[in-house]
Amino acid sequence: MSSRFPPPLPPLNSAAILKSHGLRADKSLGQNFLQDPIALQRIVDVAQVLPTDTVLEIGPGLGALTRHLAAAAGRVVAVELDGRLIPALEESVAGFSNIHIIEGDILNIEIAHILHTEAYLVVANIPYYITSALLRHLLESTPRPRRMVLTVQKEVADRICAGPGDMSLLALSVQVYGQPQSIAKISAGAFHPAPNVDSAVVRIDLFREPLIPYDLLDAFFALAKSGFRQKRKKLRNSLSTGAGKTNKKEIERVLTEVGISPDRRAETLSLQEWQMLTARMNT
């Protein structure tokens, strides 16, 4: 019978595994396999995985991180889009009995259908092209995770954690649900094949409830999208053309009432100011 905890984990050689299975990394899927054991263990430590935890891993690839997670967690549910990798993944994690592998697109999967707990963690090494969509899917899922630890391109990590002055729609979309921190940098050489840029580990601790009331979330996102759709424009212009408003004077009046200069631009507003503006425009 297989043991939940196999002997200490030897590093995986991604290049050798791919070759033995007749595979190549798929650039269109953003496949860069993290294989540095120090970086892998650092991610598990940042996530503060406990033996009682269920962890959802997205994009397990060849299983390097999956093994480290399984050694720390009670259960790991690993969702892999690329069916070509499944045999190699199963081979890499064969010594563990607490890993459940699902082939599928996480963006098309209802979290409640694959997890039966309300206190799970998400750990993932995700490609740039699905970052925004994946974050929105996870943050709006039921149940939501209590913590997410994501390895993303460093510039994406900086955008997620940005404050007023460099705020983006991505930052707002995350920070309304939780507190992000950029924890560690991972060099390109820790991956195979090596990407063109360095990566960073972002930890997001989710709030019990989003900072915007549920009944105003749609209005909040619609307003923010209007502001950032033409972010070089002053708010009096971007909001009057993008928020369903045609009266620039009305926009100016509302902005002034909540203490926001109509001459400011979207990236300068704090989350709290977007919150006030949303509330005022929906009263």
C-alpha cells in the first residue's frame, strides 16, 4: 500500500521527464515548469499549508510542486488542462495517496463540484494570459479560498499589489476581496524551459466578505472598468463616456461631493475612494 509520506523528495528533472514521455513544453499554454526545490518549498511555506488543509493546485504540470504540497497537506486536488501531461504527472506523484488529479479547464469548473470544504487554499504557478480571468473565477467562486499563493510574472505581481498612483483594474479586482503581498522573487533559471522574465510569489489572504457589498459589486466593477478603459483621461471624461452617463456636469458634481477632484485619473484613486464613489452613484 502506498504511503502518504514517501521518502524525502528528490528534485524532478523536467527536461528528462518530458523527453522520456516524448513531450515538449507548450508555449501557447505558458508552460514553464518550476523545478528548483528551494523555490518549491518556499511556496509551500508561504502558503502555510497544514496537515488538515485541502489545497487546490491549478496547472500541476509534471508534479514538482504537487509533491511538496501533498507532503504538507491533508489533500491536494490538482487540475491540469493539458491531457498530454497526465501520465507523467501520475508517475511523478505515484508515491502519494492524498492527491486527486482532474483533467480539465479550471475556468470551466465550478469549484463546489470538485471541493467539499469551505476552508481550502489555492496554490498555482499560472501563465500570464489567464491571470485576470483565473483570479476573477476564484475570487467569485463559492466557496472562496481562504488564501491563495500564486507564482506569476513579476510585473503582474507588482500590478496586483499596487497602491494609489499605480492602481489598475487588476489590483482593484483582487484587493476588494483580499490583501495581496509580493513575498518572494523567483529567477527564470528556476524553471524549465526558462521564461524570458523573472517571477514572483504573491500571497492573497481573503477577507470574510468583500469590501464592497455584494449588491454593489457589479456596479463597482462597471464603474472601475469605465475609469480604466480610458485611464489617460481625467475622471470627468472617462466616467461620463464609460459609465452610462452623458452628463459631464453630473459626474463632476458627484465626484466633488465625495471629495474626489474631477481632474484626477483612475490610477490615482484608492480602493476606499472607488468604494465611496460606487456607493454615491448608486443611491
